Amino acid sequence: MSARQTIPGPTVKRLTLYLREAERRLAAGESQVSSRELGRSLGLGDTQIRKDLSHVGQFGQAGVGYRLHSLVEQLRGILGKDRIWRTAVVGAGRLGQAIMSYGPFAREGFEICAVFDAAPDMVGKEVGGHRIRPMEDLEMLVREREILLGIVAVPREAAQQVADRLIEAGVLGLLNFAPTRLDVGDRASVASVDLSSRLERLAFQVSLGLKGSIDAED
Amino acid sequence: MSARQTIPGPTVKRLTLYLREAERRLAAGESQVSSRELGRSLGLGDTQIRKDLSHVGQFGQAGVGYRLHSLVEQLRGILGKDRIWRTAVVGAGRLGQAIMSYGPFAREGFEICAVFDAAPDMVGKEVGGHRIRPMEDLEMLVREREILLGIVAVPREAAQQVADRLIEAGVLGLLNFAPTRLDVGDRASVASVDLSSRLERLAFQVSLGLKGSIDAED
């Protein structure tokens, strides 16, 4: 645990990229990869990659590189991916439905265990293999199913109340799609996906005539 | 233009937050706001806010703060929001549909001018007021409708080709939802929304027992 505590946010982000690329290569039948090859695939410098991976106890061999099997195993452990994350989705509108049917979630260890919606005509319907539950059942089901993560896909006005209820029921992490800041204090972790602000920043770049990816600075 | 060129990415992100909050307050009938009030609403320090806003030529008055009307106007100009961004959506699956029906996009100056899909049974259907067009029409419609931004909501395997075609047709900025890195070189700007990696980082925070928002570091 102590090694993990010292890894800064941007490094964690790169570790998830390394893991994804290493898994892809392993699945393709490769057994090792050099920092240079990783760098070329990911658009990163090989010095950066060697530094990041040495943080997590991986040291490539000269002329050989990293053994993919060991690299994947180590990164999965460090990133908490050697477990299943039980997840609730609140809001079964178009966005919630898109999230439910988003393939990578399931493949990467996130299991949707309950889906809630406030609209009476949505409750009871089945979407993407999940029966939509009424909001009244939220606390009970989150506790009963030991759900740790919550995805907030409700309108802005309802987001804070939904967050409060999820946290109260035991959720430790929230992924927020509502275009508002959630106040969770020190009760939970929260990450936001603000589609508008992303598009705004892209438009800003374009209006300046700037080229290339704006993701690196995130 | 030169003032805008010098604004670093994280500051731009905060400027979009200030604009949204200032617009909200203006719509609520307020006429001025202090850096302290802004800070409280957004979870930021007032020193940070004063510094950011002085960058864009806004100086609050002691005891009064910023005039909201002037603040909104100035921020809109700087962020390129005093114009309409003509946008194409490629991929009309669940994610594409969620994006099309995402209210804030339209409210904030992004106009969806064309929607494309490769699936023959999708073409011709109407979704969210947009008739879905076949991929063959992409180049023609992007040129004809002077579309500058493209939203890539196709599977990973198709994403790079779609990006290349959009850029070739004249698109200058791409918002990429496919879980892959797009190689655009210096031909366009690209911003990615990687839902999995966001959820992964959240899970990582939770597994460490860390609380609070992980957005600030982005």
C-alpha cells in the first residue's frame, strides 16, 4: 500500500495506459515489450516510461525490455484491477443507457449491480440486461449488494441529492456525469466527466489554431 | 489573440468554470460577484480566482467584486463562445445518441449539423431530430455545411479512419470517445473522453481509501 500512496495522479493515468497496451500485446501473443515500443504506441517518451515503471518495481532488461506477463500482473495489482468493482448507475436516460452498454466497463472489472431511475415509466423496464429500480430502493440495494462505486447520470438539479444518498448507503466512489460540482467533503472520492467543458476546451484550442492532443496536460 | 495564446490549459479549464458560474448567477438576477463567492461555489481559492481573472483583464473592485455582465462577455470572447461551432457526430449508437441528446451541448454553442453511421439499418433513421447519414456522405456534408468539429463515437477499431476522414474533409477539432489514442499529428486538435480510464482512476483512489475530488489535478 505505501508504494501506491506515493504515486502522483498523472502517473496513475499513464499506468492505466501502460496496462491497457500491455494487455493488448499479451492478447496478441507477444511476450515482451521495450520502453521504446511502448512509447511509440502511446505517444510517450521512453525515458518517461522507464521512470514510471521503475516506480512500480518494474525494470526492463537491456535489449529485451519488459516481460509482458509480469508487467500486466504487477500493474493490475497496483491499480486495484485484480478485483471486481460493484457499481450502481443512477439515471437510466440516454446517457445512463450509453454507460450501461459501454463494453470496456465490464471488460475492465466494473460490474453494474443495480440501475435506478426516478421516472415511474422507466421503473421495471429492462435496459442492457438490467431491470431499472425505483429510487426508493437505492439505499437497500446498495447495502445489500455491497456496491462501492456509483455512476451519477441524472440531471444537474438532482445530482447532489443522488450523491448524498449513495454515499450515505455506503458508496465510496462517484463518477459524476452531471454538469455540476458535487460536494462530497471527505466522505467519498469523486471523478467528473464533464462533456461540455471538454468540448469547450477543444473549441478554444481550435479557435487559437492550435494542433495536437490536449489530453497530455490533463 | 496574443493574450489568449499565453493562457495555460488548467487556467482555461477554470475559466470555463467561472463562465458557467457567472452565467448561472446572471440568469438568477445577480449583478456582481466577489472572488470569495465564486470560490465558495466552485471549491477554489479566491487568490487563484483573482489571479486567473486578472490574466484576462478582469479586476474586481474592493468590496464590490466583479460585474457579472462584463465578466460573462469577456470570458465568452476569450473562450471562443461568442460563435456557433458547427459539429458532426460520427457513430449513432447508444453513446452517439446520448451525446446528441445532451442538453448542455446545444445551450453552449455547439450545433450538431450532421450525424453519420456505418450500419445500413441506422442510415435514414431520425434520432434526436437528426437524420442519420451514410458514411459515404461524410466528406461532402462536412464541406458543404462547413463543419469544424467532429465527435468520434465509433468503436475503437474504426476511430482512426473516421478521424482521418473528418480531418481530410476540413474538421479542425475532434472530441474522441473511442478508447484509443488518435494520431492526428499537427493536422487538428483532439480531446479525448476516456470513460474507462476515468473510472479506473476513481477505483484506484477508492482502493487507497482517499477521499475528495480527483478532478482538480486534471
